[in-house]
Amino acid sequence: MVVCDHVEGVVSSPQGPFYGALAHGYACGAHTPVHVSRPWNALDDPVHDYTGNRESLADSWGVTTEEDWSRQVEYLLGGMNVGPEVDVVLNVRRMVLRQQGHYDLPTWQNAVRKWARWQLRKEPAEVDEMVHLAGVVTRYESRFRTDGLLPHDGIVTSVFGYDFGRAVNMARWGFGGRFCDYPTAERIVLRAGELCRQHYTSWADFSAGYALGSVIRFDEEKYGHLYAAVRGPHRLLVADRTSPWWHVPFA
């Protein structure tokens, strides 16, 4: 089955930032607004978007109060929504690469099994799930290379970028739904950008991590519309000269 990306172009707000730390933070959350043709560098309007944001946050996130919203922001900035297990698995791979200079899937899975048993004291079912994750990551990375989300020898270093990118959008929707004021939303955007710089070295590196976090969280190896929802924005943000990734340095 062929799934189309359905992404028209990068939309910017003339009033929004185009350079500096705030623009960088907004650019870390660009996948979602690009996917729906909204400005990447602006918060939602608390007048025009109030009802829609409130309904969307309630339906998709269970957020109906300011406390609910604040809790979700904390989870996202803490990398707790997609969960830390995938990054543990990716970290074990980096350890194997440092020690041996190369790896294959059985070697990686064996290292994950040992690490989960002896370092993390995981239960057998949890160990099996982490070992399974290594295979899931391997298959997605292979598809990413085919679709241009990774170079031919590239690997994903972290999936925390997915939560950090969503934190930017939680700030966008929270301001639009009047769950926070503008300075609070801006601080979240800046913090998300700082966290992305701590975990990634480039926009391409970040985007591959964001995409892997998304598909592991929702796609279940179906490679359907949820996969296309990150592939299309990635391609546009990397290739379109109007993309913030062309003029906002990642570092």
C-alpha cells in the first residue's frame, strides 16, 4: 500500500521569530504544524483557537484543567511520555559500538538482555520487551534509510526528541486553550530547544529521533498514515528552503 505524505509547504508567521533561541525551540516542534499547514513559529490564538484546542486536548490528552496540562508538559520535558526504555536500548547499542566498533542485531539483543537483567533488574517479561525493541528499531531504521530519514549508514541516537517536540506543541496549544500565559509558553519552548541540543547534533539527527519516537509510540510497524505523518514533514523541513532548518542553526 502506498501512503501519501500530504504536506503542502512550510507556513511561517511574519510576527514570529525567525532566528535565535526561541526560533530554534519552535523549529524543534515544527513537525506537527507543518503536517497541518500551520505556522511553525507561533503559538495558537487564545481567541480564535480556544474551543478547538480545549476539545483537542481533552480528547487526545485527557487535559481539562491547568493542572492536567502542566502535568503533561512535565512528562514531555522529562521524556516520560514515550518512555525511557527505547533510549536505554539505543544506549546499549552505542556501548557495543564503542567496545567492538561494529554490531549486528543478535549481538545488540544479547547485550540488551544482559543489561536489562543485571543493571536494571528487570522482570523477564520486561527484558523480552526491551530485546524486542531492538528488532523494532532495526526494522524502522532500515525503512528510514530507504525513505531518506537516515543516511545509508545512519542510526538513531535518542527518541527523546519526540517528547521534546511535542512539548513545544503542548505550549502552543496550552496558550491557545488559555491553560497558560505567553511567558510560560515561551519558557517551555526554550526549554524544549535546550533539551534537543543536549541529545542531538543536527536537525537531521533530531528529526530521525523524533520520527522513531513517534512511530514506536503509535505506528506499531504498520507503516501507514501515522508513519507518513512524520515522513512528510521531515522531507519538507529538510528540503524546503523556507524551512527554519535551513536558516536556524541547530547548535
